[in-house]
Amino acid sequence: MRHCSSRPDRVPGMEQTAFDDPAYRAAAVDLLGVLAYGELTAFERMAEDAKLAPTLNDKAELAALATTEFGHFVQLRDRLVALGVDPMEAMTPFVTPLDAFHDHTAPSDWLEGLVKAYVGDGLANDFYREIASFVDAETRALVLEVFADSGQAEFVVDRVRAAIDEDPKLGGRLALWGRRLVGEALSQAQRIAADRDSLAALLAGSVDRPGLDLAAIGRMLTRLTEAHTARMTALGLQA
Amino acid sequence: MRHCSSRPDRVPGMEQTAFDDPAYRAAAVDLLGVLAYGELTAFERMAEDAKLAPTLNDKAELAALATTEFGHFVQLRDRLVALGVDPMEAMTPFVTPLDAFHDHTAPSDWLEGLVKAYVGDGLANDFYREIASFVDAETRALVLEVFADSGQAEFVVDRVRAAIDEDPKLGGRLALWGRRLVGEALSQAQRIAADRDSLAALLAGSVDRPGLDLAAIGRMLTRLTEAHTARMTALGLQA
């Protein structure tokens, strides 16, 4: 968000015309589609991972996170409908890569599920907020609202730290797990960027809509990495 | 609710004192506990059954129902907290019978999941609303609000009828499934009534709190059966 003031999509009135550009429209629909399916599938997987909870209280905490994700899905879907787009069609291209991410990162126990909810979703949310600076003001406002950190996942910090205090060996295993989550996320993100020219073009920019140059990409990755490291540290894990 | 006007728990001011009676308090806590765990586990199972959906749209519909159940759980849990009760402790006695119900009625396909969401939850909600007439006004208002029929499950009617239109053989299998759901629900309800004296006493009444006589139980069962039959008929199934 740091370079927003110089971005043409903040020019007043630009919002009304952004969707007249078919390339922009395709990109915005793709973005909303991937975010919506991301939230729907996050709901599903968290609801499933809640089954691993050792106590009813823990189960209820993760289930609450899951329903929050579903609420996000509803907001994104409603935005697609408002744009005259079939949300299910918009989500379809992203089913394979996002399902693959979850299939490759199915937690084998409750703590892995917690780290995934905290670290994986934290990273994804940061990335979505970064992308928000490339879209029209209304879409941006929605994305920023949906992916604002509600602090709801903070219970994870307590649980993971307490578990590591009790059994320090866990720290090593969960740190590896955190790195695997990032690796799988990057691999699927690259797949999506390769498959969806519209999204790649959104970040790369066009004649009248500057995108990220290499230096800006570097700064974005730095911000994402720093926030990820902070989350791992909060959990007592080495990033 | 038909005999409420003659019930002592509608006497003004009774609400303030109902919880002074330890037997009443135990029954109300048990009731809120079983309802809360019922909703938490309904959330879990519907979220899981949503995976069987043939389309993303169907998945989103059942996931929406699941999150509604979770919202109900939150309301019931908050009421337990307001009464100074640990909600997780209140739910614990009901984990085994409710998990057994779900284990015995795990849908083998999407349509069975839909029928379970519509017929099983419909019957449970009706029963909970009947029980509401035996509790203090504040608890009753909460139970009636939580279990009011929001009509959110109506999409099930479309889906099941369309499937039977396409393959009439399904009607017989799903009708059997509906009957099995009722049988399993009754069997676990009896188990709960046998294990939890407080709940049985709530329905049976006490010296200063009349309960159901046999005729009233008969009328209640008639109401429940009629509503169940109406739901089966709405789906195109023989009850």
C-alpha cells in the first residue's frame, strides 16, 4: 500500500471505467474468483481440521475461524454477482491448484492444523492485501475489509507455545511444517500465475496501468517474508 | 406451546427464581448443553457433508447451513457462560450419544446428506422448540429464536425432487434413509433421557412445575410426526 499515492488506479473517476477495459475486468473477476474459492476451501479444511481438536473448546475456536472464512466467501461471491458474473464459473479455474495446496498440506495432527490456520492463512491474507493495491477502489476496499486481520487466530499462539513448552522437540517438527506450507503456497501461486495471464498482467501492469517492477516485487516479497517470520516467531518457531 | 398459559413458569417473576432450584438449574444447563453440542456437531457434519456436493454452488449452500448451525452454537454457549457455567463441561455428557447418532447416520452420498440436513435437523429443531415450553422465559426465548425455521434449508427440496424426477428409484432408497434417521434419533434421545435424570424430570415435571402427562406426550409426538411427514412429503418421499 506504500506506493498507492502514485498509482493511477487512485485517480478519481477511474473506478467507474476500470471495468470497461476487458483485460482489467477479466483480471478482477479472476482475482475475486481465486479469493472466493480460497475462502470456501479454507472454510472446508478448517472445519475438517477442527475434528482434530483435543478439547471441545479448541474445536469451537477453529470452527469459529472456519465460519469467518465462510463469511468472507459470501462477501466475495456477492461482489461477483454484483458484477454480473457467475461466481461458480469465476471460481472454477482455481479449484485444481487450491485443492492441490490443501491436499499437499493436510495436517497430520491438531498442532499442524493450528500452524496452518495461523501461518498459512496469515501469509495468504498478506498477499491478498498486497494485491488489493492493483485493483479498483471498490474491489480494493472489499479485499482489504475481508482480509483485515481480525485477531481471531490469536488463540493459536497460546496453544502452540504451550505445546512446545511441554515438549520442546515439537518446535523443530512444526518449524519444518511452517516452511513446507510456504513452499506449497508458492508452488501453487506460481501455477496460478502461469495459468492465468490476466492475473499475471494485473501485477505486471499495462500501458495505462503501471504494475510492479522488479524492485517493487522485491519490496513486496520482503514485506511478506518479514510478516511471515514474525508469525513464526510469535508461535515460537524458526522461520 | 399450547398449554403455556397454564404453566407456572409463565408466572411473572418466576424467571428470577427458576435457577434458585438446583434441579431446575441442572436441567436447564443440561438442555443448553445438549443443544449446544448438537449445533456444534451439526456444523461439523454438514461442513463435512458439503464435500459430497456435486457443484460449488451446492457446496456453498450446505456450507451456509453449517455456518448457521455454528452461529446457534455460539448463542447457546454464550447463554451457558452468562449462567456461570463452563459450556464445555455442560456439553461433555452429550458427546457420546450425539457422536453416535452422526456415526450411525454418515451419509454415503450427497443426496443422503441433503435429506439428513433437512429431515434430521427439521425433526431435532421441532423437538427443541417443544422442549422450550418447559423452561424459563429467557431460555425459552433463546431456544425459540435459535431453532426458528429460517427456511435456509429449502434448497434441499429442489435438489432432492429434481434427483428423484431424474431417477425415480432414488425415492425408495431415500425414504428408507429418512426412516433410519428418525430411528437413530429416537434411539439416542432415549439414551439421553435415560442417562440424564434432570432432563427426564424437566419433561415429567415436579411438585410445583407440572410436566407432560401421557396424553400430552401423545399430542407432542403427534405434532412431531405430522411435521416430519410433511417434510418427507415436501421432498417427494414416503414417511
